[in-house]
Amino acid sequence: MTPTLIVNENFPAPSTRVLRVAGIDVLAIAEAHAGIPDEQVLALARDMNRWLVTFDTDYADLLFRQRLPPPPAVLLLREPHYRPDEPAQWVLALTAVPADVDGLFCVVSRQRVRKRPFLHLAAGNAHE
């Protein structure tokens, strides 16, 4: 089953369109909830059971330092220069095999994907 996504405000609109044309259900924060704080974006992704896609490194702090409960997956895109439609291709590659990403914080670049599990859930330390 193809995952559903929330793309943060910093995700390019042309990539959002590419994902939608590919049949991915995408909620764009810029369209539906512009200006809400990161904590609310994270909670929305979790409550809606959607992967969060972002270029914002603050989510690592929210999840691993503040130990906020995570959504099914987070894709942190880390490329400084890209074409506006290019991030969609990186995300599409990861949605092809959702089991490889579910339960993980993934740092995504053109060359590689680094994956880190949400360990604090296994330890029972998540804030409910």
C-alpha cells in the first residue's frame, strides 16, 4: 500500500504536483495549514498516519531531543540545490517500498538515505 504524505511548507509546489500526478495522497501544509508551528505539523502527521516530508532539521530535535511521538516516518531532505520537481523523485523512490521506511527518521539526499529508528518508542519513553 502506498503511504500518504504531509509535505511541510518548505517542500516545493512543483514536487507536490508530481507526487499527486503519480497517485500519492499528499496534504500540503502550505495549502491547508500555512503558518502552523512544527509541533502541530508533527502532531497532524501522526494523527493522520502520514509520512512527514520536510527540509526542516527542527524535526530531528522535536523527535529525538524532546521525544515527541513520531508519525509513521519522517523524510528529512538534505540537498542544498535542486530543481523544484526533483524532491518528488527522491520521495517516490522511497514510497516504492514503504516497509523500508516505516518507523524511521530518514535523511535523504541524491546519493544516499540514512535511516534512524524512533528508538524512544521501543523504550516506552514517548509522550502520549
